[in-house]
Amino acid sequence: PDREPAVIRVLLADDQALVRAGFRYIAGSVPDIEVVGEAADGAAAVDLARSLRAEVVLMDIRMPGTDGLEATRQIVADPELSGVRVIILTTFEADEYVFEAIRAGASGFLVKDTEPEDLISAIRVVARGDALLSPSVTRTLISSIARRGPAQSVDASALSVLTDREREVLARVAAGMS
């Protein structure tokens, strides 16, 4: 199983310098988290994830050029970055963003109004190899699923289209984990 490192190396990816500064301040306020770099777009985030060996990337969805979802896909698909976990941070909790973030391989999804202590906790949770969704996103996701009506029986072969990470997240959600 994945083990939480003594100091969690974090990369910040957001196109707004002020937002990055806020996250740097919050994440750097505890001794077990070190912010090792910052990126203003997704392409730089992928490059820095490789060169800086961050364990966790806090990734904004909406950035110029390569957006956060595409950068997450690239990080997750790179065998050299197999230990890197991505937390998507956004001001939007729309269903399509949540679903796309999970499909892209993100380990977490938080809205930017998350409390500082919850952000720190999220970094620690994801660094351990667990997955998480912020409470408001979980409510949105549950409502979306509930609106779809009663569960249909699913042919087990339908799960074959899911990636290993998607099946892992699905199993954890089914087990009641966030």
C-alpha cells in the first residue's frame, strides 16, 4: 500500500498568482507539507511534476493552453509519475467537471472555498493513496445520481470500459468512502 511520506512534496498549478500564493501560504503552514513548485498552466504543471518529483499536485481545471483535466490525464498516464496524485481545485462543482476529473484520474476534487484545514487534510489523504471529494461536491454528485432514477442492472462487461483507477474510485465510493 501507498505510504504517506514524512514531508509531502506539493506542486501548485493555477493561472492566478494570487490563488497560488494563498495555497502556498496554507500548505506551507504545516511542517509535513512542502510546496516545491508552481505552474501557471497545465503544460508547465506536467513538466514540473516530472522534474520536481511532487507527490501531490493541486490542479486548477481552467487554465490557458493545456487545462487542468488534460494535464491530469497526462500525469496519470505517465508511468514515471505513477506515484503522483492530483487534487482538482475549482470554483465550479458542476457534475460534468466532477465526472471528467474522475475519468482523468484525479484522486480528489475540491471547491476553492474549502477551509484551509480541509485543504491540508485533503493533501494528506491523497498522499496516503486515498481518494476524496469535498462535501458539497459529494452532495451534488449524489443528487445527480438520484435524478437518474432507479439503478439498472449492469452487465459486468460494462465495467471493462473503466480504467483501473476509475474502478478503484467506484469501489471506494460504493464502500462509503468520500
